Amino acid sequence: MKEFNVYLNSIDKVKNFVEKMSKYPFDIDIVSGRYVIDAKSIMGIFSLNLENQLTVIPHTEDEEALSKFSDDIKEYIA
């Protein structure tokens, strides 16, 4: 399982991030401390402390999808 550390420290970043995550057919989680949130849920993400680094976990083993996913979130990586 691949993990990515990201910062989503503005409203626009969260909005754009959720739009990108919504196009993937597999589950994607965001982990912040002991909280695990659906990365496709804008309200869920706003419930987190966005000043902290977040961990994004895509639940797929498809290498091609992971490559495209990592390209999509490049601008958010910490």
C-alpha cells in the first residue's frame, strides 16, 4: 500500500483535491492522527486540522492507476 504526505492548507486546495479524488473508482483515505476520512468528502476533510501534514492512502494495487494518482496529487505533496 502506497502512502503520500500532503498539505491541504487552503479552501481552494481542498476543493481542487476533492475534485481530483472523485474521479478515481477506488477508495482513498486521508489519515490525520487517529482520524481516517474519505478523501472524496469535502466536509470530512474540513473537519480535520488542515495546518498539519495529512497522509493520503489510495486503496488500489494497479500500478498504472497509482502512477496517474501520484501525478494528480504532485502539487499537494509535502
